[in-house]
Amino acid sequence: MVLARIEIDLSSDTSTRPSPAMRRAMGDAPVGDEQRGEDPTTAALERRVAALLGQAAAVLLPSGTMCNLIALLVHCRPGDEVICAANAHVYGSEAAGAAALAGAQFRVIDAATGIFGAADVEALIRSPRARSPRSRAVVVEQTTNRGGGQIWPEETLIALAEACRARGLALHMDGARLFNACVASGLAPARYAGPCDSVWIDLSKGLGCPVGAVLAGSAGFIEEAWVWKHRLGGAMRQSGILAAAGLYALDHNVDRLAEDHAKARRLAAMLAEAGVAVTPEDDFTNILILDLPAEGPSAATVAEELRRDGIRVGVEGPFRMRAVTHLDVTAEAVERAGRALIAVLQRGAG
Ligand SMILES: *Cc1c(COP(=O)(O)O)cnc(C)c1O
């Protein structure tokens, strides 16, 4: 079967492509050798992100996955335990890097929204004993990817940070979509990121850059992160080309995330009316988890039918789909996708 070209891609905000203006900024970037600390554009991006996140220093890395991995490599020693949500990206979608390379194991909290409280963590912290793993770090996702783009409330993070500090655990924020949380809530990034020991933002998701993520923390943390960046082959040369895209995105692509949230809200309203259970019910950012009616066609069938129309939506389970709005899908395209999805459900039910 020859598949139609994908015209509307709601499977992920990673499908965003660098705009002509972003490409121009990349082309014009002053560059140098990053490994020698001589790339001025990379240095500018790192300074800017550190300040935005309320942290002392930052480092540009090729991906968010490497940010999570390096953070756990710095925080943990082999045999240590990391606490996170059962549906966290770091736990299920990063090829078990923490286990394979940091020697850390996870202890997970079953939280459908991806959000948990200090008490949930307290209950899992192990007492120091020769035979027990050492509880060492907690990972939170802002916003929660598989939880439906939900926002960790500031007070929950502050309480968690206090609990972690009291018990000697590091608090790490996977901020792949931190700016979505900030735009939706109106809070500055440092309000969420400041209480954390380490935190990163992804440039290649809703911000629309082709490559990159920036990891931030204390000066000592970033110094150790640099050792791992070298070891893992993540140290670059003229990375200013990539950093320039990041600087461009911080100038032009942050406030506009509100448009993506409005598109998600509109799609949620359409689909809820057609009998799809949508998560979240309110406080939309750019991710919707869609639970299809069990008496209708499966998620795989719906995805295949939509694909014939040039529309791509993610499949998360037998009757579960994920739709992600972003800068490369217009409000009209999202409406069209919503109508198409409803039509498939109605055909299947009829
Ligand atoms: C995408 C994502 C990552 C990994 O980022 P990459 O840049 O794709 O490596 C980590 N955590 C969350 C929550 C994500 O959505």
C-alpha cells in the first residue's frame, strides 16, 4: 500500500521543522570550537537558559535523552535508586540508559497524570541499610508527557524539593515541555525549575528547533556533566549553528505556545462531544490522551484510516491515542483532523 504523504502530523511536537527565519539565524551565527569553550553562540544560549531556569550554569546537549542520562550519571552511583512516575519518559522510552550506563534502578509511582506528591516519595525512600538500594534521586516531568501534558503545580514541586533535600535525594526535572507549562500558567520558568537540583529544556519539541536540549544546574553539577558529555561523545565543535536556533526559538517561539494550547483545547472539545474520553479535562497544554469508546474501532484501526487521509495521530494502547499540537499544524488542520477522527469512529460504530 502506498501511504498518503503526511500533511497533518499530530503524533508529536518533534515533527516541527525549522522555519526559514530560524534557518537564517542558524546560518548567520558566529561560531567557534565548543569543546574549547570558544563558541560564542553556544555560550550565549547556555547563559540565557541558566538564567531563565534560576540555575548557575548550563550545557548544550544533542538531545533530551542525553540530558536525563547525564543528570542521572552525575547524581547516582551504581546501585542507586531513582523514583519517578511509571509512565515517565526516562523510565520507559530511553532504552534503559540509566540502568545500562549509570547502573541505577527505578522505583516507580503509578500516577496516571504523571504527577505525585512528597508523601508518595517519602513512602518509597529506603532506610539506609547495607542490603537496600540507596534512594538517590527523583525525576519529575514538566509537563507530563504520557499524563496528557499536565502541569506540576509550583507548590507540589516546592514540597517535593523540601522532602528530597531533607532525605539527601536530588530532584531532577525533565523539562522537555517546561515552557508549555509556563505559558499555560503564566509562571516564569525559574518558579518551576529553581527548586530543582538539575533541569533541562528541549529545543527540538514545541520550540521548533531541529536539534538540541539544554541541561542546567549548579556550577559543580555542570562541571561533572561536561565530563560525561565528553565521554558519551556529546561534545561538539561549531555547535553555535544549533544554539542559534535555540536563541531564535526563545525569542520567537515561546509565547506562541499559547496557540498550540488553544488548538488542543478545541480538539478536546470536538472529540469529547463524539464520545472520546479526553485527558486532561482542563488546564490544556499541547498533549491530549484520547481513550476511544471500546465498542468502536481500535486505536490502530483509527490511526491507519487517518493515515490514508494524510493525518498522523499516535497510538498508545489498544484504544488509546495521543494527539500533540504544535507550530506546524494550523488551527484549520487540527479541526480537519478532529473531523476525520470523528468520521472514522462513526463509520466504525455504524
Ligand atoms: C521527548 C522527551 C524526552 C527526550 O527528548 P529527546 O530530545 O527526544 O531525546 C524526554 N522526556 C520527555 C518528557 C519527552 O517528551
